[in-house]
Amino acid sequence: MKTPLLEVKELCKTYFMDGVSVRALRHVNLSFYLGEFTSIMGASGSGKSTLMHILGCLDRPTSGHYYIEGKDVSSFSKNQLALVRNKKIGFVFQGFNLLSRTSALENVELPMVYAGVPAEERHERAMQALESVGLKGREHHHPNQLSGGQQQRVAIARALVNRPSVILADEPTGNLDSYSSVEIMGIFQNLNDQGISIVLITHEPDIALYTTRIVRLSDGVILSDEPVKERLDAKEELKKHKRPNDNGEEEA
């Protein structure tokens, strides 16, 4: 039997605020396997962001276990979790989280600086990552010279450069227009076709349909965990959307 890429067992997370306990996750059991493209859905307060933080080694569970490639990281120290994050996990956020005064290339190189990758190799890998998301020729542009969709492509390239075991994407289309959202989901589908594992949080049902599996949370428990029966193909869906012009308006 295959070892899950990521696995949580009886995972619980309780926050204590002003003397009141809030149970964000309640005995969650989930496995994610190599090559899967999973979306996690739920309303505000469902526990999906808390689960993402634990999967991303940004937080630790109150109880239960979290395994990455079979290794229990539940009780790792903050420094140990930071090392795991840098080596095993690529992040894509709703707000892009790019450094405004540095170029696209320098933004993509940044995780490799922390990983101690030599400068020449950093440059080569960053250029390859930018090309893989369709930004060849834009490597010296700063974030304010790029559209929202292009900035999110830079963020995806940055998530790829350390060759992570999995990409975690938290509402990656939340700040994008509909055309750019489909473009970004097309990039994720292409990466997944290459064997890259992706876990994506979204509150948008149509975005979840680009993935292959949907996990629904409510009040910290799993409501459902099902394969996507009628998956959307981003290449086909783009034909139904109009590309916005430089003013953000749809072209006729």
C-alpha cells in the first residue's frame, strides 16, 4: 500500500481566546497522495484555513498526528517546521506576497537564498520556473508592472523553485478577474499533469471543479470527500471568457 504524501490522523486544533476555547478542527482524518489535485472547501469558520496552516507547517495541532511522507511532524519545534516548510512545501497565497521593490526573477530566487542554493543555480532554476508559468521575457519586471494574474504566476513560480513535495494554494484566485482565474487554474492543471501534487483552498465551487477531488469542511469536521465527476478543462473554459484589456475591462 502506498504511503500518503500528507496524512492527518485524529487531528484536533483548539484555540484559546480570552478564556474561551474554540475548536477549529475536530478529529480530522485525511490522506493526500502523490499526484493528486485536491480542493478544500468550506464557509468562513469551517476550519479550512486552520487545516491549511497545519498542512503547511505554519501551526501545530493540539492533538492528533500529521505525517509528511510517512514522518510524524506533529511535535516538531518551530525551527524544525521551518526546515520542513522550506524543503517540502511550496506556498501560493491570495495576496501574492511578492516583494514590491524586487523583480520577478529576484522574488522567485528568494526561497533558494534561504535554502543555500548557489547563485548561478538560483538564476537558472528561477528562469526555468518563470518560463514554465508563461512569464519568459518578464523576469525583470517589478510587481507593479505586472497584472494580478501575472503576479500570481510569479508566486506559483516561486512555489516551484525548491522542488517541493506539494504546493499549498490558499484562495489563489481570490483577487483575480474571471479570465485570470481560469488562466491560473490552467497553470495548476498543467503542473498537476506533470505529476506535481496540489492542495488548494477555495470558497468558489466553480474553481474547485478544476481539481480532481473536493473535501468539504464544516465546523471543523469533514462533511464529504469525493472525486470531481465533471472536471472543468481550463483550456476549454478560457475560450468562453473574454480577456480583459489593460484597463481591466473585457475586450469586445
